[in-house]
Amino acid sequence: MDPTKKGGVVNDIPYTLKIAKRITKASGKFLLDFHYSDTWTDPAHQQKPIAWNDMDYSTLLKKVKSYTHDTLMILRKEGCFPSKVQIGNEINPGMIHQDGEIYWKGEKKEKSWKQFCELFKAGIQGAKKAEHNNELEIIS
């Protein structure tokens, strides 16, 4: 992902690694919250990363899984693996819009819930693949 550094606090992998190392050095534990966006996410803002815009849905599912896994493996390699991860941030309206946007009414409703759940599960699968001995708690 390619954070723009505009509008709110945006943490890319190098910044997150720096903070994770500080926490680990102080014997702390931390929760890593995956936003899956180039900017801050909340219920009103769940924008897909620009680098992922042209991906078809199948490729996007694979990317969510691999990005989650690869990020966690970087942290593991550097000795600062989180104790908890959160897949998505404030995901009441879904995540990674428009692919994972939840529609509450109308004909898009069923498809939107299916795709949201698949994206969410892809993140969980990536996290599970990176852990050893069930040491990682996944917050949903």
C-alpha cells in the first residue's frame, strides 16, 4: 500500500515496524489493526488502496491474504510480532469498498455480504498462516 500521508495518521510498514520495535523493547504487547487502505478507515471511509484498484475480485482476495501474512512475517523476522490483530477497522459498512461494501437493502445485499465475508476471511487466513502455536489472537 502507498499511504499519502494526508488526512489523519497513516502508518505504513516501516513506521509500524519502528513503533512495534519500541513496544517490544519495552516488554509491551500490541494489537495491529489492518486498515487495508492508503488512508485512515472509519465507517464513512473504507477506500481500497490505489495499488489494488485494478485487481479483479479473485486477485484482491489473494492480495488481502498475502498482504496480511507478509506484514506479519516482516514483524516476526524483526522480533516484534503482535499479540493481537484486528482485520479491518470499524467495518460496520464493510471494508475495501466497493468490493467489500455491505449493502443493507436491495438486490446487492446478498452479494455484498458474501464478498465482505470472503475478504474478512482472507485477512484471517493470512494472519493464521503467519502465526506459530496459536500465539495470535484475532479480534473481530
